[in-house]
Amino acid sequence: MSESAEGTITGAQSLVRSLEAADVDVVFGIPGGAILPAYDPLMDSKSVRHILVRHEQGAGHAAEGYAYSSGKVGVCMATSGPGATNLVTPIADAYMDSVPMVAITGQVPSAAIGTDAFQEADISGITMPITKHNLLITDPAEIPRAIAEAFHLASTGRPGPVLVDIAKDALAAQTTFEWPTTLDLPGYRPNTRPHSKQVREAASMIVDAKKPVFYVGGGVVRAGAAEQLRTLVELTGIPVVTTLMARGAFPDSHPLNLGMPGMHGTVPAVAALQKSDLIIALGARFDDRVTGHLPSFAPKAAVIHADIDPAEIGKNRHADVPIVGDAREVIIELVSAIQAQYAAGKSSDYAAWWSQLNKLRDEFPLGYDTPANNETAPQQVISRIGQIAGPDAYYVAGVGQHQMWSAQFIEYEKPGHWINSGGLGTMGFAVPAAMGAKVGSPDSVVWAIDGDGCFQMTNQELATCAINDIPIKVAVINNGTLGMVRQWQSLFYNERYSNTDLQTHRIPDFVKLADAYGCHGLRCESPQEVDATIEKAMSLNDAPVVIDFQVHKDAMVWPMVPAGTSNDMITIARSLAPAWERED
Ligand SMILES: Cc1ncc(C[n+]2csc(CCOP(=O)(O)OP(=O)(O)O)c2C)c(N)n1
């Protein structure tokens, strides 16, 4: 990188050097006026690859997908004003799901800030409530420290998005580059080591409980604590439920796993929480989609709540034993504290609890109806993709029915291989996030399982995938409708289908669209063709593949706890509730 005779470089060069120093290997973005100075030296970087996306929302979700599959911080870049505001959705998404991400935006020159200048938007103000931290930089000398802090904040403690907004004049001005060796962040000291007294108290409650359950959330995936979790679970023999964000944190094939709790959870998982006398929450946040109507959630349970973020503890449900700490460290300490209890002669007997849960497991396995007229069940497509692609593949979903079926019918064995928008529920997440996941793990198979509605929000990134040799596989679960909304209309609005019919069996033609984007396009119109179509897609690796799976439009996601009602109201099919009360 060229330096002036005085040894100075531009702020833009300093930014690129900072990204190199932060070990960034890929940035997803789109240039524009305010960020343009940064794009010039970016062209010369030997280690930072820039992938030109087609929409900034795609850049943000790609950064998220990349973070999931690589374990590194995802980076996206955009210009001021509309470029920056197009990043708002993925920033909010990353915030809700604690995804480590750094977003870099250009800002209008500092003298123009506040004048409603062309393409001015107060992006740091706009994103204040949806970023872990954000900075507006007007002094070029501050660039290296800002970038170093951003990466540190995004990836430590509870991960999340950090925005660095840099005024154009700071990018253009001369400065010197100095990468900070230490960071001084007063007030930021995430407490990763749990308090041993709390851990001992938790261990003794766990050993004494009759009906305990591990309620495992996305924090366990973020903390890289899956192995430690397995040790803890096998030591105790306590049932496990894995939330939407934690699918894969504990193997689905393991006999102690009851599956996903919540609105579309399995009956045994929902019952395990509802009927327990002790919930051990690990990196989970008592989200309304898990608890249902909060006052009636798990009425007899005491709660041990371990989380890296103290603000989560007691937010929705009182914690009898709060533990602030990194999930991995908490679990390691819990294992030794429980071993100490056993060594001191204490023992637990969960036989009656397991027999209650096993009865539910036998009686209410996940399943689905086969549609009439030789139509394809969407669940069959998704389940076969999971079986054919296997547990080493990454599965990225959009939002809607196909997302819930992907959470239910694919067997996850490894943490981080299930990628979805859980907190914000962002339609359009799948294609760009799958693109990012494939960039982060180029040798892995990456499937986007998308709805026909979601797919139409961000499929422009297929062009990015085709041009940049990112061969993802996209299964469009085409039911011709905004399926999840239609399901609610079927159940709660007397089957009045106001504005949910997309008519996607006619327009657009997804196979032709795939072709137009330089992708392979396949169509599957009957259940007999499902396996052969998936296998064909698996064999095509020279370009992205898009499959139009034409499926039955009235399939529903079951079980379901209607929004705002008690988990006791779980139904396994229309108007059919399990009679689990008799188990007590
Ligand atoms: C950006 C955005 N807009 C609206 C919604 C509300 N919403 C949730 S699911 C859904 C329907 C999704 O339809 P589709 O992608 O076809 O998936 P399906 O439910 O049919 O599987 C809608 C509109 C949302 N979650 N995100």
C-alpha cells in the first residue's frame, strides 16, 4: 500500500490496513459516493476479498451466514444514506440472534453532517437500539482503534453487530496507521467466569430435582459449548430441549434429546418445560415463542438461568439461581460441581419423569399427512434433503412454514449447521445467508430452504453467487402462498385468505429465473420425483442450483401453541390436543 513521502496514508488506506490487521478475509458490500475512497485501496488488498452483492440487505445477511459457518466476525460495507439504511434489517437480525458482525458505512463529509446533505442518513442514530455498539468517525486517526474495538465488541461476551460509520473526509484525509495493541473500553468487561457459589447451588438443585430439564438456547452454539453440554447431559441423564436457535447444539439422534420446544415444538419438549420442577436454562432467553403465555409457563418450575448477558436474567421469568457467565465455562463448572455432589453420596432418580416423557414421545412423534391427488408434502421434501445431504451440510432457512419444517424434520447433529433468522424472523434471509455460509465454508454443501414468498425478496443474490463461483443449492418450497400467514388465516380468520395468494405457480417461473441468473434450474412436481431431484442438485456443483418444489398448499405446521396462549393449549392437528394432563 503506497505511503506518502512523509509516511502518511489516507484514512481509507488506514481502514483497509485495519481490516487486514483484524484478520478479515472477506467483505460483502456495494460502493457509493461516501464510501468510495475506501473502495480504491480495497482493490489492492492481498488478503481482503470484496464480494460485490446486488443489494445491501444481501451483504448483511451474507455477513451473518459467513459468521455462522466460519466462526469469525462477518463484515459488510455500504455507502451512506440508502446504502446504510438497506443494512438496517440485517443489523437488527444480527442483534436479535447475537451474530458477530461489523458493518462499515460511509457517511457524508463531516461538515455536511446534520444539513440533510445528499444521501445523508443518521445511521448511527437509526441503529443505536439494534447494535451492540456503534461509532461515528470523523477523525482519520481514530480509524484503526475504531475497527479494533468493533471486532472485539462484536465477537466477545454476547456477540452482536457493531456499526462503524466513517465520514468521507476522514477517509480522504492523510493520517498515520497504528494498530492498537491494547483496548481501553471502560465499562466493558463481559463476565465469562461464573460465580462458584451460584454454580454449587445450581448443582445441588439439579441433583435434588425430580423433573429437571435442560433448556438449551443459541448461547450454547455461540459459546462453542456443544461438547461440554454433551458431557453434562450424559453425566446427569436429564432431558434436553434445544430451541430454534440451538438446533444442533445437542445431537438430534441422542436418546436424551426431546427436540425443539415452543410454538411449533414437539409435544414432549413442550411438556418437559411445562411440567418440570426445575428448568436449567443455558444461553436461552425465555422468548415468547418458547414460553407462550408467560404467567402460565412452567408453573411448578424453579429456574436456574445461565447467560453471558446479565440483562437476560430475570427479564421474562424470575431466576431462582442466576448465573452470569460464558455457557462453556458455566457448563464445565456445573459438571465438576455435580460430580462433587455424586462423590458426596447424593444421587438422583429421574425414572418416573422419563417414563412420563417417553410415553409422550411414543404417543406424539412428529409427523405429517400425505396430501391427496399425488401432491407433494413440503415436509417430505425437507426431510429428504436432510437425509440425502446429511449432518455435515449447512441448512439455511427463510421465514415461515418451511423454516419450521426445516427445524423439525432435518436431523441436526452438529452445532452451527442450522442457520436461520430466529429472533427477527426476516423473510429474505435464506439466499444471502446461504451465500455467506458457503463463502465461510467453501468445501461444505450449503442448502437454502426457502419459501416462494421469501425467495422473491432477495433472490437477486443468485447473480452474486453465479458470478463469484458460490454454488449454493436453493430449494424453493413453492406452495404458491405466504404459507405461514395463510395458516393463521385458516386457523384464526375463518379461512378468509386476504392477500396471501402469491400465484407463484404461474409467475415467476423459478426455473427460467434460475436460468436467467446463470444457475441450474430444476422443477419437481410429484412426490415420486423428490429424491431424484435432490440427488441431481447434489451432483451439480459448477453453479448454484435452484429447485422449484411445487408442493401442497394447505399443509400446516403442527404441533402449534396459538400465539399468546398457554403451552397447555398445544394442538397436534386442527382442534386436536394431547391429553397430557392425565400423566400427572
Ligand atoms: C420481511 C418480512 N415481512 C413479512 C413477514 C411476515 N411473514 C412471516 S411468514 C410469512 C410468509 C412467508 O411465506 P413464504 O416465504 O412463501 O413461506 P411459507 O410460509 O409458505 O413456507 C410472512 C409474510 C416477515 N416475517 N418478514
